[in-house]
Amino acid sequence: ALGGAFIGALYYVSSLASGSAQLHVVTLGAVTGLFGSLLDSLLGATVQATYFDRSTRKICDESAAKADVEHICGADVLTNEQVNLVSVLVTTVVSGQVAMHLFA
């Protein structure tokens, strides 16, 4: 959410010079940034497997076929990179649709 608000704030400040400052763009950036963050967390917790390596006592994202690695949560459907890609794509489409409905 902070990243979206920052981008929106930069747009707002840069648009002051042209006289067309639009504070609602900052709000849209913050809300869609929060949405993207929540979506990424939800996908990561549900469709991305997380493992615990007992030998190093660390959480890892791949089992690497080790005997001392325990699956602790999430289905093994997507990797971390794929979760990031899906959340960015969905957030981009949703924020574009919201912007079209709000500002058209």
C-alpha cells in the first residue's frame, strides 16, 4: 500500500505544475497497492508450498528432496515467482478496471 501511495503522491506533486492535480489518484494507488499486497499474501499462503528444514532450522520454499525437510503449509501449485506474477497481473487488471469506472 505504501508503494502505491508513493507513486500516487509523485503523480500528484508532478501534476501540480500543470494545474490538473488529482488527489484521488493517490487514493487509488494506495487502495490497489494494499489489494495487491493482500492478494500476494493470500496466494502465497494457499497455493505456494512452504517447508521447514530441520537441519538448518530455517523455513524454505523448496523441499529439494531432503529427508529432513517438513511441509508446513500451502499447496505445491505455484512457486514464489509465479505467485508474484499472478498477483501483479491481477492487481494491474483490477486497478485498471477500477480506474476506468471511477475516472471515465
